[in-house]
Amino acid sequence: MDVKGRFAAIDACENILREDFKYNEAHGIWRSINRIIEGLLGRSTELADVYVELHAALAEQPRALNSFFDVFTTTVYSWNPGKIKEAREDREKLTELNERIAKVSELLSELLSRRTEVKEMSSFSSDTYYHIMDVVEEASEDNGLFRFHVKGKLERLTCQYDLKYWPSITKVVAQIGVNAASAVIVADDSAASAATEARRPGLADFLKAFEAELDRNRVENIGFIPDDFSLTDSSMASLVNCGLGLGVEELIGASFVKRYRQRERDRDRG
């Protein structure tokens, strides 16, 4: 490619970033994305070869180049190392909370069962819930939709079928615990799964998330990125370094991306 064509390719890519920046600024949205765009625009020299490669591969495909930059900046925002760390912590918190709910539900179920036994065997009682629908009704006290559309129907069912047809409050509480104990933590999307699946965190997590987002936006998935598109190892490394604003000691090279991709291919074959 001659010098003129090279500058045209770089300018075309940076114009997409500038237009995205202007749109976000005009609408008062995505300030964090705009900071990422500013970082990219400030590193033209480092990204020049990346832009030339992107332009050659995607410029002739309708909306593909725009889609690529949208996917990349969004991934940097959503799945940078800080966000991945938060996601891992959220998963751990969810696991811990389910474990605690299981234990507390078991204890509460036992206490409810014991209270029923004492009431039935003693000369005393207490003004506590008796029917599971009592719990549902009072828990829905502030829900107007429940009162106007559901309450009457449930009251008729409660009168129609005596207590033996309904689960006890004790069993409902116990089942909440069973559900929590057997819960499987699942990521809401492919990027979240890819970014957090490794046992130890690292920059490969971001690469996984980025490639997952690219895959989700390919033509075969009703997107605009060609199905066979892939950045070279060196371009991917430069883009990640600049997009994440990595420090000198954190920078990755083409060899890092190459090893990562080889591991992923080996895993897929395995």
C-alpha cells in the first residue's frame, strides 16, 4: 500500500472513532466510552498498522468497520481487568450467598417445625402464620396488582381446598434452601463466561471476552463482522495495549497473543 492509501485507511478508522465520540458527547451518553476513544485517538502512531489491517479487511463490508470499533470499545469498557475482577468477585459472592441461604433456610425450617410441635403439644399458641397463603397475602400487601387481580382468586382456592392440599410454610422455607444449595452459577452471556472461566486471572481473560463479543457480532449471528475475520497477533496485541492503556511492564506482544490462540485451539480440539 502506498503512503496515500495508508493515510486514507488510518483516517477512515479514526473518523469512525471521532463520529462515535461526537454522537456520545452530543447525547450526553457513554462518557467512559469516550475516554477510551480519546485514548485510542491519542495513540495513532502505535495503532497505524492496526488501522491499515482493519481497513483492508473490513472497509468493503457494509458496517463491518463501524461494528468492529463499537465491539472493541464496548468490550474495553465492560471487560477491562478491573471489571473482570469485579465479575469474579460477584460470582464468588453469589456462591457464598447461596451457601448461607441454604444453611439459614435449613435452620429456619427446623425452628418452624419445632414451633408447630410445641404449639400442638402444649396449652399455648401464638399469633403466627398458619397457611402459606397467609404469608403470600401479607407479603403482597403493597402490591396493587395482586390485590385487584390475584387475591380474590387465591382466597377462593384457599377456601375450596383445605390445608392438606397446600405445602406447609416449613416445607416452602426448606425448599428455598434446597434450591440455593443446588444452584449452579451461570454467566448471563458468552463474554462474561469467557472472561471469568480461567482459574487464575490474566490479560488472556480480556482476549477471550473480546473474541466472544466479536463472535456474537459476526454475520452468522446476524451481525456485521465477517465470519472469517481475524486480526493478526501483532495487531491484536497493539490494540489491547492501547485500548486498555497498559503500562510499560504490562504490555503484551504478538507472542503472547499467539500462545493464547494456540492454547484455545488445543482446548477446542481436546
